[in-house]
Amino acid sequence: MRIMKKPNILITGTPGVGKTTLGKELAQRTGLSYINVGELAQEGQLFDGFDAEYQCPILDEDRVVDELEDKMTEGGVIVDYHGCDFFPERWFHIVFVLRTDNTHLYNRLENRGYSGKKLQDNVQCEIFQTIYEEAMESYKVEIVHQLPSNDPEDMEGNLEQIIQWIEQWMKDNN
């Protein structure tokens, strides 16, 4: 039996935009593997120090790439992370940057316990489209797409759109 080739998808965006919710639901509906890079790094202790200002560990990007290489080569992986410029371009067939209205984002981050500089910097990151620009510089422009992520209706629409894309990709590539 021939193993069907499946696409790799990157879901990225500022913390709090809904990457994990979308990624987990997408994996459940499509059977693709889901990898939350933050959880992967936590489990494997893939860190290179601690950022005192933001009160968080510093990701060891090279070790994360090494850890993911084999899985990404097989295909069929949804990767969720708030950064994207260190992943090899060859890994992804499509990149989705989730975008959230600042009022929603501020409230979501505040509910997570973000405050002060960390809260302000993440909201500014969204205002200035930092992650979207990072994605546009890191991948072919035609594979980078912005999706709204403000409410459950947006998520449902995004899921339907991505599932249609996956189905089309599999028809075209198998």
C-alpha cells in the first residue's frame, strides 16, 4: 500500500491569536500530526537560557529544528509557534498567520497573566504585523496567508478554508 503524501502547515502569529486552538482542531479533523513548538521545547528542555525581562525561557532554535527534521521530512505535520523565521523554508507547503483585533488580543493576554512590557510588546507586535512580515520574508509570498481570528465564527471559517486547501493539495500531489 502506497503511503499518501501529506502537506506540512505552519500556523503562526502573536501569542494569544488562537494558534493552538486552531491547530489542535485542525489535526483532529484532518488526521495530520500537531506539534506545539512551545510544548515540544518544554518536554525536551530545548532552551538556551532564561529571559529575565519577559520571564520566559529562551528557545534553542537549532535544537528545535534538529528535533523536528525527521517528522517534517515525512510530511503531514501542523506546526504551531509564535515565530517562524528559523524554520527551514523547505518544510512548509503553506503558512497561516493568524491576526486578532487588538482589543480581543489585549483581553486574551491579560487573562493569561501577561502584564506590563510583555503585554504591551505583544499587542504592538500585532499592531505592526511583525509576525506577518517575518513570514513574508521567510517563505515564498504565495504560500503566506493571513486569517482573522477574533471569534468562534472566524475559527470555523478558517478550519473550513484550511481543510479545503489540504484536500486540494492532496488531490494535486498524489
